Amino acid sequence: MKRKMLSMMLAVCMAAGLTGCGNNSGESGKDSVQQSETKQQEASGASEETASQENTPQESVSESVTPEEVKLTVWSPSEDQNPELGQWLNTMCEQFNELHPEWDITFEYGVCTESDAKKLVPQDIDAAADVFLYGSTGLENLCQSSSLAEWGGKYKEAVEAGYPKALVSCLNYDGGLYGVPFTTDTYFMYYDKSVFSEEDVKSLDVMLTKGKVAFPLANGYYLAAFYQANGCTFFGQDGKNREAGIDLSGDKALDVTNCLVDLVANKNFIVAEPSDAIGMMREGNCDAYICGTWQATQTQEVLGDNFGVTVLPSVKINGVDTQIRPFTSAKAVGVKATTAYPEAAMNLALYLAGYDAQKAHYEMRGYVPCENTLVAEVSGDEICRADAQTVNEIAIARACFTEFSYFWSPAESMGTDLRDGVVTHENAKEKTEAFHAAVNSSGVE
């Protein structure tokens, strides 16, 4: 009941602010809020009364409210609407409708993956969903097209208080907040407990004396973790400084390159993508590898009782034990800036990323939760625990600037050259300086 009370209370806070993102947010978003404030004031009395009467049946509340007819289009990946997988989206939307007697909502559903949203929503904003799931790495695309509604006031405060700081940071653009996270996107380490102890897995150098460890160096998403470990930055310390670019300069980066030269020379260090590494683990040729939640079930099947999972280890860089630091981003629920029903849409977005919906997502599809209360409750799940520790303690929020695209190709080349022995201690400085220059250029003269 407390969670229902919170939902109702947050509805009252909607007048705190909602504007469109980007330079051309215009008046449409603001006008929608002004028009909706009067309606919200009419409904808020009922909401406050409901919140103060914990034991009042939902039916009796409905009798005292004349519901506003609302139509909301909601987009998600097809799996979230699949009856065989529990129809998470449909189920949560209907539950939301039941919890809010002030609205009589008709839902329309469409299919759009989180990664596709940054392309599909800006193509035709008017035809896009009122509420949709998106990946935070596409935030700039959505904001530059004025596609997303900004969250303000007490509503923004509720998001900032209820979710990990790193994930909330991923949804901030030019000082504004544009969504609420519903799960994480990061990576950690799976390992064989019969080979490594809980103490061993704290240090990559110790692990390499006892077994084989696979790391996808030829993939910039993972390679960056070593450079971030030693103070290299991607668009400043907080990922919000476009002018700072990607800093792989000086001794801090050179020391990492030399560290990696030594690692690839170790016969127990394997350069392999997660999809290949799990095959090696199945064949007994790999004892630990780096990946996110997407291969958790497969890895559990391979290792059985010896299944282990933990945050990334430390590594010696220039003789100093240094924590390897991965990226994290967020999968989020956003609201279209031009929605005709901003109150209902924003409250639905919060509900889809709230305690009940995240718990259902976890139970139906294995999505790792990120709502703070639920994270604490599922800490007995070692995958969730490793993910939460990664996000809260060592991960770095990945920037959403489009210039990040300059990084991937040079990073793949650098990782491949390290793997193949092209980068050596003798040419490490030259190769690192070239790497730095390449990731800060579009390659187009």
C-alpha cells in the first residue's frame, strides 16, 4: 500500500514542471502542462484522499471520481509484449490503469527496441509513442530533435532519490533530466569457483597465475575499462564536457598500453568476445570471462555449482594495483515532449520503472532491477549483487555525445594490434598517441 500511496502522491507533484528537451522545445510541451494543471488540480483532491486512506477499497475511490478519458501509445521491444513471456508491458499498463481512477486509459502498443528509439522517434514525433523505452546512449539524438519531455521539480527529485546516481547521470543532458531508468547496461566477471577463490578474483594478476581469463580487448566497450582505470576520461570526469573530448594522452594512457602489452604476452590471458569465451569455458579452455547479464543463464548452465560472478578485478598498472572501471549506461522510460496527456504519461513512465514493474520484469524476463529499494531486496541474487556493486561503486556513466562514435573503430584497431603483438613496449608511446588523435577525429578532412 505504501507504494500505491507514493504513486498517488507523485501524481500531485506533476505541476512541478515538464518541458521539451533540446533547443527547440517550443511552447507545445509547456502548453500541455498548463492545460493539464487545471485537470490535475481537479484530480489531486481525490489522489490525496486516496493516499491518506490506506484501507479504503479501490472500488469506493473510483465511485467518487469522474475519470478523464486518456489515450496513450506505448512502445517496447516485442519480448515485453509476448504472451509466452508474461506480456510485461501490457500487464503493467493495465495495473497502472487500475491504480489511477482519475484516468480511464486506452492503451495502444507498438514495437520498438531501446536502441531503435533514438532513430524512430525523431523521424515522426507526432506519430511516435507517448511513452517509450530507450537506451541512454541515444539521449543526445532524442534531445537534439526535441523528442523527450524534461522532468522537473519534486518529480525529478523523486527519480534522483530512487535510483543509482550513475544511472540518473546517464539521463541528464544539458542540465535536464529526461527519463527514469528501469535497468542497467554494464558488465562484470563470471568465473569458475573451482579454479579461483573469492580472494583470487579481486586481482587479475593473481588470477592469471591460476587459470585462464578472457577479456574482449578488440572491442572498445571493454578496452576502455583499462584506460578509465588509470584516469583517462571520456568527455571530462562526468562525461558532460564535450570540449574535453576523449583523453588518452600522456603517461596515464601510456602506462595502460604497456600494461596491456604485458597482459597479452601472458599465455593465460585470452582476447575473446563474450560469445566466444563462453564456448571456451564450456570446452574447459577458459576459467573466467567478462560480460554483462545477457549471458548469465548460459554461464550458470556451464559452471553449475561452480558458478561465480563478481565485479571486475584490479590490475597492476605501472606497479600499482588499480581497479578496472567499466562503462555503465541506462535503459530508460521516456515521455514524448508533445504528448497530449503529460500527467498520465509521466506517471506511467515512473510506474514502468518503479518497484512493482521492475520486480515483474525481473521475474518474467530476468531484467536486473535498479530501483534502490528493490535492489536491496534482491541482493541475495549474486548476479544482481555484482551488477549493483558495479554500478554503484566502480562504473563510469557513459557519455551520450554523438562524437563518441569516433572512438569505436580506432579502439577496435588498437585492441586488435595489442592482441596480435603489433603494439610493443618499444612503440607503445607512438601507438598510444596515435590512438588518442584518432578517437578525437571524425576521420573526415
